[in-house]
Amino acid sequence: METPAQEKVIDLMIVDDDPKTLKAVSRIFHRDDLEIVTFDCPEKAAKLCNYQIKVILCDNKMPKISGIDLLRHFLEKKNRATRILITGHAEIESMEAAINVSQIFKYVTKPYDSKELREVVFQGMAKYDKKTQSIAQSKSDLAALNSATKRVERYEQNAKAVAHDLRNPLSTLRLGLELVEDRISDVSDQSAKKFLEASLRSIDRLTVITKDLTLRDKNEENPPKSFTEIRQLLKDVTSIEKIAAKKKGLSCELSQSGSECWALVEEEKASRLFFNIIGNAIKYTREGGIRINLNKKDSTIDVEIMDTGDGIPQDKLHWIFERDARLNNHKDIRGTGVGLSVCKEIVDDAKGELSVNSVVGVGSVFLISLPRVMDSN
């Protein structure tokens, strides 16, 4: 029956069938504060394979069990002890393969030098300590990773729960808007009708997002479309954001090309991208307004969002897209500081580019460049 692992660490185990040699080797370390155990019987030493041992120092020529076999036993039992073998000159060549199999740290030839032996043993202890620290760090890193994974799983579960809870209110809201739309005549209020149509499309997009959160799977048969008609999307976003701009006394105008502008980006991500940046522009603009320009280029769809807001200091532009980035002069405005980092992730995932130029007191210009669907008109 194997001896259970002990909490106490053994610094040095010395194994030699000659009691006089055991005493002589032990005497080398008599001034060191070490926990030392000695065995003149390798079979007894083998029973301590589950103990925490820093260094095992043993003679090779012993009856029944050789030093190489004993060290191999500790290796096979996954004992982390540093293994050192004492052997004669004549044995080295014939035992080289066996020594490698036992993964021996070093071997000391007879007759050994006391100082040399002491130095080798302390090198072995340092090796053990380094390995132990590395294992402890790996365990700590693994624990941190497991903890982070669990947090992500909780966030995903919460997101799915929220998405599920949004379904019924969105359905009710859509039904109500449809009833209102039916009662608005084509002549009486065209602006209200356009706003209702844009709102209905936005609700449909929100419904797709909630479905995506609750049902998305790697093997989903109907993955989200990877391309979006940006012109219509910007119309919808702008018509809704105009309401928030009007409340602050700001203008919000869209200038766009006459033809369709298809970009290689998922629709719900593009919607989130434009809502975030245009919404931010309105939030941080106190007077003036926001202008959105849409341009179709040879290989890209470019969207330029200009505002007359407070502007961003030049020394802050390099980290404005970092998560949790918020300017000190905007503490009076509510926000999480993650909106622009999400925008950057969306654009990067689409293989596009997102940049900003800004002058404090004048305003900011955000340029979004998305890959164009080349077979579009």
C-alpha cells in the first residue's frame, strides 16, 4: 500500500545501501537547515513516491533495485523530485541510455567531491522550486481562465434571458405601430408615416437580434446575411435619431448617393454601428448638428459622420476606441464607454476601417469604410 502524500516537504532524500556512505553524504549538509531523510533500502525509499521531495540523491549499484530503476519509479509515479545519480566512471557509457530513460538531472561520479556534490544538490533544489512555481502559476492562470469562462457563460445566459423577455414587448409594440400606420392617410402626414415605417423596420431588426441571441448555433442552417444595403439602413437610423437630435435643438441630415450601396457586413451589426456613432454624435453635441454623407467607391462603401460637438483632444484620439474609454470632460453625460469599442470590433470583423479626426471646440468626423459587394449596381 502506497504511503499517502505528506504536507511536509522533504528537501533531500539520500538512498545508498551502505550506511557509512549515508552518514558521510548527510554530513556534507549538516550546517544547512534542510529536511533530510536517508534510506539504506531502496524498497523503503520507493514507498515515499507520493511525498513532496525536492531532490533524490541515490547510488546506482544497490541490491535488488538499482538507482536508475528507483529514479524511474519516482518518474513514473509523476513525482516532481529532481533526480541525481551517483555512479562509477566505468558505468557511465553502459548506462547512458538507462540514465536518459530515467530523466536524471545530473550524475556524480565516484569518488565525488563534497563541494561539487553539495552544489549539484542545491542546483536540483532550485530546479524543483522553479518547476513548482511554474505549476502554481499555471494552476492560478487556469483558475482565472475558468472563472472568466464562467462569467462569460453567465453573461451569455443573461443576454439570452433578456432577449427572450424582449420578444413579447417587441411584438406588442410592432402591432401597435401597425395599427397607427393604418390610420394615417397617405396625404395627411407623410413624415409620420415614414417615421413609423422606419420604426417598424427597426423593430424587425431588434427581433432578429433577439432571435440570434437565443437560437444562434455553430451549425445553424440559416446564418445571418453577411451583406447589407447601407443606403436604406442609414435612412432608417437617421429618421429615428432625428427625434433625439430635435429634442436638443440639433439638426441631423443625411446626404447619400442615388443607387443602392451594398456592403459586406451583417445587417444587425451595421445597424448597431450606425446607431452607436450617430447616437454618440448627438449625445456629445450641444449646438449645431450632425451630417451623414454616404459615398459609393470602387471597392468600398464610405460613411462620413460629422458633428459640431465638443471635439476630442488630439492626445486622446489613439485610445478613443478602447473599451471603457471615456473623456474626463464628459462626466456629466451618461455612458458606459464601450460603444465605440464595439463599433471598432464590428468594422474590424467586416475587414473595414474606422477612423476619427477631431478638433476641440469645433467637432469630430468619423469615417467608416466597409468592403463593397462588387456585383452590386
